[in-house]
Amino acid sequence: MKFSNFSNHFNQDSGILRLMNDLGHALNLDQEIYMLGGGNPAAIPQIEVCYRAEMIRLLENGNQFEKMVGNYDPPQGNQRFIEVLAELLNDTCGWSVTSKNIAITNGSQASFGILFNLFAGQFADRTSKKILLPMTPEYIGYNDVGLNESEIFRANRPVIQIDKDDRLFFKYQVDFSAIDIDDECGAICVSRPTNPTGNVITDTELTKLNQLAKQASIPLILDGAYGLPFPGIIFTDAMPVWDGHMVLCLSLSKLGLPGVRTGIVIADAEIIDMITRCNAIFNLSPGRFGPSLLTRLVKNKDLISLCDTIIKPYYKLRVDQAVNLVREYMSDLPVRVHKPEGAMFLWLWFEGLPGTCETLYQNLKKRGVYIISGSHFFPGLKENWEHKLQCIRVSYAGNEKQVEQGLKIIAQVVRAAYQGAHHEAARIKAVRIKAAKA
């Protein structure tokens, strides 16, 4: 069967495809599985009870359920949800958002698929533009969304800062001296907090990036899927930020609703109009389920309270537990952890890792432990950098016992790798000494 050139983009290895396949296939295996690789949010009982109650309200409220499943929304998204969301953002963040500044998509992946292709690729004047990622590693799902055949990202290495008080931790920082915004840049994109590392760029860094974007007359795209104002999975000081020059992307997934596939884009009205047009062409309209389910919680501002009192404390407790397990099981290993400032992952850096993180991924998979190889999280960074091959992403959002056992097995497999490399080095040294004496 013959396919067009369009198919070439999808007929290749993809980190996000591997991630989603792992999530599905692992559930059907007979062996014990420790799913530390996926991006599923935690199943928080209090949150699940809340959503169930909202669903019951829909079912018992006249024909609201029938409207939700039986009607299309307009391509911009559910208008009632958009109106109450604008009110929430203005009241809680002090912004000046109207219904013309918000569009709904079928999940964050759909949001970025539209946005990146709006601002990168081939332009009418025959120029080609790219999305600048001022700091990698970045989200694995960015990698393959560009629909033209050329690379749509340009990325910079971060500055690595080792924590002075606790040397287990390190932190990536934006290297502003390396940022070069030229005519090839169509937009700047940064996530806050970052998947995979849990890094939260500071308010000062974000302000600088926004200023650079304004000076270049290009948008700053801010991926807030884990951040502010919701779900608020941030453990350090940070302010919710948006202005008319910025494109803020939010999601309902990390509130515990990944299955409803609801993304939110807050931007200038011209950008919202383009997203609306893309929605109509590719999807007819975005789904109604997520917006319908959460409209009452957004209108009453209960959503923010749930984030502050349940979701954020839950993840803070879990991340502290996970870090303690790393200390317990890996104290003899050359491991560092990116300072976990948000999101739901630990980013582990094994300095001098024998082999690569891809080899480690395959060896862990044989033991039933699913992680994500760090090499997939550097879109647009072309230079050879050993650091890319020494990191893995571990989710701590799953079952507590499985997370603990998974981290224990990771420690065992990594320890064996270092010991094997040490024994091999000793063997080679002995052979060379023997040959020299001969």
C-alpha cells in the first residue's frame, strides 16, 4: 500500500508512541508490573468522589446529560464553561480575560499540535521558522507534532546548578547568554513546571523570556499543564502569569481527568480565532464532557480550593516519600535528583552511567519496571551531550507500594551496571598489564 509523504512523519520511532504503547501493553502482561513511566495522574480518592458527585448532578439535572453527549459545542468550545473560566481567571489571578481569549481543544497535545504549526514551519514568504525551547529537557510530546518534514525546534542546553545544601539535588537554569532570537524564531515555548524534570522556572526568568518575546514580536507559549492557576502542582514560590502577548496552555488532565481530553488555550483573540478554525476543520468541535463536568466547580471557584487543599498537598507528600526512597535505596550510587519543584515526576541523573539510558530502559523493562529514557526529552538539541544519555524520568503518582518496589529494582539494575563496568575495566587493565609483561 502506498502512502503520501505525510505518512513519513508518523512512520518512525516516537517517544510519545512508545510511552502510550507501554501504558497499554503493560496492563496485559502476566508478570508483576511497576508502571513508573506513564503520565497518568494519581487516583486521589477525595477528587474522584467530587467528580462522581458532579456527574450525578448532571444526570439528575433535567436533560443536561443528554445535551452533553448528544450535541456538538461550537468549534471554540463550550461557551458557558469559557465564560465562567474567564471570570475565575480574572477574579483569582487579576487578569483581563474575556471569552474571546479562550479556546477549548481535545487535550494539551492537540493544543500544541495547532500552536506549533501556526508559528513554525514554512511561511508564505518562503522563510522557515522554528519554535525556540530556551531550556531542555522538555516535554516528550513536543517532539513529533510538526507536520512539515523539517525539524521545527531549536533548543538550548541549561546551566546545571548543584544544590549547596543538599548535593543529592541539582537544578536546571535558563542560560540567557546562549539565547539567540533571530528571524528563524517563530515563537518561544517553555513549560512550568516542566515535564520531565519538575523544574519551575522562576518569576524572574519568565519575565525575561516574555520581554525577549515581545522585543522579537513573537509569542511566548507557556505550558501550564501541571501549573498555575490549576492544577497547581507546584511546591515552590511562583505566580500565575499571563498577558495578551503570551499564550497560556492549561489542561484538565492533571486534575485527575486525563480521559476527558480537554485542553485550554488562553491567548490574544487572533490566535483564538485560528485555533477555533483548526478545531472546526480537524475535529468539528472539541469534546463537551470535561467542560460540562467542571462548569459548576469553576463557577463556584471550588476548583481552586480542591487544588490548594487536596491535589497539591497530596503530590507534595508523595514526592517527599519518593525522594526518601531514592536516599534509602541509592545512597551508594552516583545519582542526583532534579530538585522536584512541581509536576509528578523524579528526574534521575546517573553520572557516568555505563551504556545509555536507553539500555537501562530495556533492562528495567525485563524486570517489569517501566520508566522513560531521558534521551527522548531533548527536542531540538542537536549537539552530542553525554548528560542526555544518563537521565531517566520516573513517575511517583502511582500505587505507593509499586513506586517503592520500582525504585528498589531501579537501584538494583543500575548498581549491577556500574559493578559490571567496573569489573570489565579491571579485566581489561589486567589483560593490558599481562600483555606489557610478555
